[in-house]
Amino acid sequence: MTEKINVLVDENKAFEIDEGMILADICKEIQGEYPSMIVAAKVNNRLRELGYSLHKDAKVEFIDLTTTDGMRIYQRSLAFVFIRAAMEVLSGCKVTVEHSLSKGLYCEIHYKRPIHEDDVVKIEARMREIIEEDVPFIKSSVPVDEAKRIFKELGLDAKTKLLDYRDTTEVNIYSCGWLKDYFYGYMVPSTGYLQLFKLKYYMPGVIVQYPEKSKPTEIPSFEEQAKLATVFREAEQWGKILNIEYVANLNDTIRDKKYPELIRVAEALHEKKIAQIADMILEKKKRIILIAGPSSSGKTTFAQRLAIQLRVNGLRPISLSTDDYFVDRVHTPRDENGDYDFESIEAVDTALFNDHLSRLIQGETVDLPTFNFHKGEREYRGKTLKIAEDQPIIIEGIHGLNDKLTLDIPHEKKFKIYISALTQLNIDDHNRIPTTDTRLLRRIVRDSKYRGHSALNTLKLWNSVRRGEERNIFPFQEEADIMFNSALIYELAVLKKHAEPLLMDISKKEKEFSEAKRLLKFLSYFLSIEDDHVIPQTSIIKEFIGGSCFEE
């Protein structure tokens, strides 16, 4: 007789099931209660695939496409089908998964000739055939040497080299039909789960489009992001200059003690770019410089370094904070939960801000406000400001790219800069490093060092931070005059030793444990750079690990 075990689903549904039952069988009973397709589950706060079997009492939280974990799994599985289909349609080709772009995943197909739109149509058709066949994704554990042989035969050199740095005797690989591959993370049970997708030819590659968390049952309209694509291409060129495309290349450099030179060149690339931006501001005679970007993109250090380059150009920049222009607390808008929404543009007195900017650039003296955060009121304490022609105003904040913030200022007087950590390094050919992960690790380290927050607190707040970015920053990024990529190709090897102990402190009992475990596995791919002293004090990474010369 089969033994029974007790399962509590989503903290409110109790089930008695046969011991050994798989998650996929349980989710059939409750799929109708979810807004979208279930693709995985958390069992006692550990992420599991739907093929996982239960052998003792457990708490289960099912994961659908409205969650970050669910969408990651969907994207990863879809990428695997795309890789297989491309290799079948264009025999002998090599596929690289590059980065997110225009609400999709930008990939390149390296073939004996440039690919064309007809090729993309054929690949999409082959993908739909594979999905219709409902091919299972089969995970198997194989010895490292066997995995190396498989990847070598497929020409996947970056994967082969990466395995040299895996501290394990076996590695999990997935099969989708004839194709075997290694992926950082889990898969859906079979290709039949991947009905929603679309391919778009985007020279010289392909964008794999998929649903968004907010609308998991439809493919979003394509949105051109030409400026972002240009920055990613620049990042790719920087990777080639540094001779580092994948984590294994970085690990080789660290192992061979060549990282000090790598750090110097990476920092020089940043400095050169910042100097070019300062030259553009001087040439165009811009009076208002607006800097915006998502959390932990390095805005503070960038603004300081830009100010130095502007001084080199003979200018005397000053800074103005939008925080002092908050409306009084009683007029602060509230979000959907009834909480104060300090990130809303409506939380800023844009009329007063525009009036002051207009008067300043016309040479008038302005009485500056100071916001009293304790009282929740704007105050005037006798602080005045008057600027000269050679004094551009630097404004750093989340709304810098939103025209509402500076609506009354003529376009020709403004220079908008978007900054983000757009990682130019990937784990291997098929496993990208999301920009979000780099920023999250930066924030975990900074919050611990400077704000007294644990990694657990940072992870708990991260979804709220991301929602604010989606509303207030990302929709305006293409409005920027220029984009600055604050990522440093070596930084994850530096963040590793700072972030790992913080993540290890998160208990298995916490909901955020699975995310901490994912980040720890991610960091395990990197060799660590232990010596922070080789990093210049002006570096953006110093804003997060400490030791910046710009610290007050």
C-alpha cells in the first residue's frame, strides 16, 4: 500500500497525496486557479521543476508566468528550442544568446553566410513543429569529462572551458531530442508548454519574443530600442578589446594574475566615454544635464566623474536635487496599496522646479527650498543660488528622462543621459548574464555596507524597486541623448566575496531563500578577485564595495 503524505499548497490548500507523486500531477488539480500556465514550483522555498517527486510532507508554492522565476524558466526553455531549430535549419551554424532587447531575447546565428529574413521564417516554422511534437526536456547528470566531450563535438568551446572551473565531478545537462546542452537554471517539462512566442529578424541577428509577466497570455508589440542596441554593440566591442567574452575568459585572466591590467583598461574605457560625453556637453552648450537610470546603476559616481571632466573642459558644474522639490506629504500621491508613492513624478512639484530652472539659466537669483523629511514639508532656510554661463546644472534622479520634469526648458538647453549596468559578459554561448542580476548584487553589497540592510531585506524590496523602474525609468530610456554603460567586465569577480556571505545568511525558512540560492550558484561560476586595492578609487564599483574617493 502506497504511503500518504501531506502537502500544503500556497499556504491555504491542504492535500493528502501518494508518496512519490510529482508536482506536475498536483498542479493539474489547481491550474485553473492561476492567471497563467504553471511552469515550476517552490518546495519548502527551494525552486523545483514540475517533474520533481515528493516523498515527505511539504509546503508547495506553484510558479506561473506572472512571476520572475516562471518567466526565466519560459525564456530559457524557449531559447533551447530556438537553438535546436536554428542548428537544424542552418546546418553547421553556431547560436549565441546575447542579451535582452525590445521586450525579447536578442540572439545571433553565426553561419557561413549572413542570415536573412527567410532563414528566420524557416527557423520559426521548425520551432513550432518541435513544440507541436511536445518533446520532453530530459535532465541527466553526467561526468564532467563526458560533458566536455559532448560540448566539444558541438563546437561549444565556452561551455567546455567553463567546466574547468566547476568544482564538481558531475554536471547536469538537458536534452531536447538529439541536442544536449547545459543551462544555468531549470526548464519546463516539455516543448508543448512553449506555445507563445514569435521571432523577429533584427540585423544581424534575431529577437525571440515571448510574453511579459504583466500580460502572460500575449506577445507584446515590438518596440524599437535603437539606442540601447547601439550601447550593447559598444559593450560587445569593449569585450573584444579586453579579449573577454565569457566567464571562462575572465577566470583565465584571474588565474594567470593578469587582472590588474584588465582592470586598468576597463576603467580607462569608462573614463574615455565620460570624457567624450563632457566634450559633447561643451560643444552643444547644454545648460541642464539630466542623469537617470535604474537602481544601483552607479549614477552618483558617474555624476561626480562627469563633473570632473566638465571642469577639465573649463566649466563649473553645480548639482541640484529634485528631493528638495517634493510636494508636502499631505499632497504626495499614493500607490495601488494606499502607500505614499515617492517615486511618482507627481510627488515632485514640477511647476516650481521648472520655474527655478528657467530663472537660473537666465541668470536670476533663486531662493532654494530644502525638504524636511521629518516633518514632510518644504522649507526655506535662506539658501539662494545664482549661476553663470559656464555653470551647467547637473540633476540626478529617476525622472531625469521624463519630459514632465523639465517641461518648460527648451530641448536645446538639455542633455539627457541614461545610465545602466549593461553587462557585456555572458556565462557561455547560451547562458546570458541579466543586467538585473548585476544591479541586484551591487545593491545587496551596498545596502549591507552603507544602509545596515541585510541581503534578505534587499531581496524582499527588490520586486517593488523593479516595479518602480518599469513605471518611471525604462519607458523613457530611448529619450536619452546618450547612454552610458556602467558595467565593468571584471566586477562580478569582485562582488563575489562581498555578496556570498550576505546571501549565505538567508535562512531556508525564508521565501527569498530560493533567490539567494540562485545568486550563489551564479557567483560560483566566477573566480574571485580578492585584491580591492588594484581598483582605482574613482571606479563605479567602489560606490558599492567601499573605498570611493567620492564618499562624503
